[in-house]
Amino acid sequence: MKGFVQFYAAVTVFYTVWKHYILPACVNVGSMKVMESDVFPASIGGGPSVVMLDITHEKCPMTFVRTRLALDGLAPGSLLAVRLKGEEPRKNVSRSVSGLGHLIVSEQEEADGSIVLTIQKKGGPKTA
């Protein structure tokens, strides 16, 4: 019972912080809310518009959770470029995204050590 009470208290604190501090700093992307500083439109090589998601500050499993939320808010066939840091998040996000049927179009290592995964949401025409 003690474990449940501690869990409930932690969830309550998390919800309060989310409601009062994080949610007001969010913007709508499709049908979801994300941090304005983390998601922004971009264009790769004059090609289709890409939504960028910076999760370099996140740790597993939140790296995949935030990636999944971003993908859920996109139209089928849309592109999402996810910037992450570390080998573990790269493996986990790649494996999980592929397992859901999405296509990893490219994987590029940046000069600062971060990695950018470009993901095409399932259901649209194939890019690669």
C-alpha cells in the first residue's frame, strides 16, 4: 500500500507541474500540444516540409514517448526529423518507430554529436 501512495503522490505532483508550468508553454501541432521550443517547421534541400523535434534533453523512455506524440499529430506520409543525443536513444527510437510501421528515411550524425533521424509517418507515399 505504501508503494501505491508514493506513486499516487508522484503522479499528482507531475500533473500539477504539467498543468501550471509546461502546458501553458505549449503550442498545437496537428491535434497535439508540444513545447514551442522543441518543434518547428523546416525544409530539407528544397524538398517537402519537415517537422523538427529536438529531444536532445530527454532520457529514455521519454525520447520515444515524445517522438510517438509528434508522429501521432502528423498526417500520413509526413516527415518528422528527430534530433536526439546518445546511442541508447538512437537505437530505442529507431527500433520502436520501425516496429510501428513508420519508415526511417535517413540518419545523420551532426558535428555536436547529436543524431537526426528523419522519419516518414506510415500511410503515405514512400519517400526512400
